[in-house]
Amino acid sequence: MNFATVFAVMFNGCTGIMAGCNMSGELKQPSRAIPIGTIIAVVITFFVYLILFIFTALTCDRTLLLEDYGFFRPINIWPPFVLIGVYATSLSASMSTLIGASRILHALAKDDLFGILLAPAKLVSKGGNPWGAVVYTWALVQLVLLAGKLNTIAGIVTVFYLMAYAAIDLACLALEWASAPNFRPTFRLFSWHTCLLGILSCLVMMFLINPAYASGSIVLLLLLLGFIHFRSSSSSWGYISQALIFHQVSTGLVTLTI
């Protein structure tokens, strides 16, 4: 195993930080809950993994770690604890991502961007739960699982996650450069430097994991952006491109007056 492969597998253990963002519409105070929840989740996950790595390295033989991926069961106080933990964490992570992704899919379906292709995702229950989008998302996940190998799936998922994080950093960077009046981040360490560093870090790790997956994901993202641009209807909402143009024009006018 090399660094890129291990990173691709382990990175998925920290990707739950997007769960709050995907379900921000159901939070009472998303502007407060998302930052605090994200930081707490990252810190707890980091220390749990760090303690696990240290204790495992101190108590287990190297040969055991190399040859037996299920070594936790025979050395545990009660072997079924490991299976219970695996099923519990898998179920929790699956439900979190399934609900979050289905909300995004439901929003795309309501905008009619993909026509009849996402029509089943519009179905909702009496309580407003988009069960059609949940079933649709579940079916898409089953297609990914046909890859059959965990390391292969982990690499693909990690690349797409990194692409999503890079896109978020790019949006924040554009808003910061455009000086948008409604963009007022409360995180004290935020700046355009951190956004740019985040974008470059995500792109570098994408190509280190798998250049083919990274190139394919970028091409797919550009195709989706172009498709959405031509399919979306006009609206009264502002766009980042408009904010950037307005900022350039206002800067130019100020320069001329000086």
C-alpha cells in the first residue's frame, strides 16, 4: 500500500462533515450548527483514529497487521463487538449520506433540470419526506457497488469528495474576491489564502490518488455545469459571475475617479 491508496481509504472516515451542510434546510440555526458541528466532528474523528493507531501499533505484531485485516476480532474482549461496531458505523454513515444526497437530488428534480430522467425524485410523502429521491439515490449507490472492490470504490468516492470540497472553496474564493455584501463568514481564520490553499490541496490529492479518476471527474463536472447553465431558467437570484463583474466595474470606476 502507498500513501495515496491509504489516504483514499481513510479519507472516507472523515467525510461526514458534509452531512450537516446537505441537511442545512432542516437545522434550526445552520449558520451556527454547521461550523461548530464540523469542527467538533473533525477533532473527535482525528483523536479517535490517532489513539486507535497508537494502541494498535503498541500491542500488535507487524505480521498480524499485514496478513489479517480482521485482527480486531480475536484480540477483542468480546469478538462480536467488532462486527456490531462495523455494522453500526456503516449503517450510520450510509443513512447520513443517503438522506443528504437525496435532498440534493430532490432539489435538482424540482428545478426540472434533467427532465423526465429525475421525475421519480419529485415524489414526496405527506410529511414532506422525498422518498422518491431516497429510492433513486439508493439505486445509484447500488450501481457504484458493482465495482466489487472496496479500495476501488473508496478511490472513486474520495476523488468526488475532493472535487466537491474544491468547488466549495472556489465558490468561497469567488465570493471573497467579489466582496459580496451577503457573504460574511464568522470563522476567524477564513481568508482568500485559505480558500486557494484548499483548492490546490484538493486538486493535488485527486491526481495523487488516481489521475484517470481525477481527470474524468473534472470533465464530468464541466459537462454538468454546461448542461445546467443551458437548461436552467432565468431567475432573480444573483450569481457569483455577476458579483465578480460588478466588483470589477466598481473598482474601475473608483480608479477613474481617483
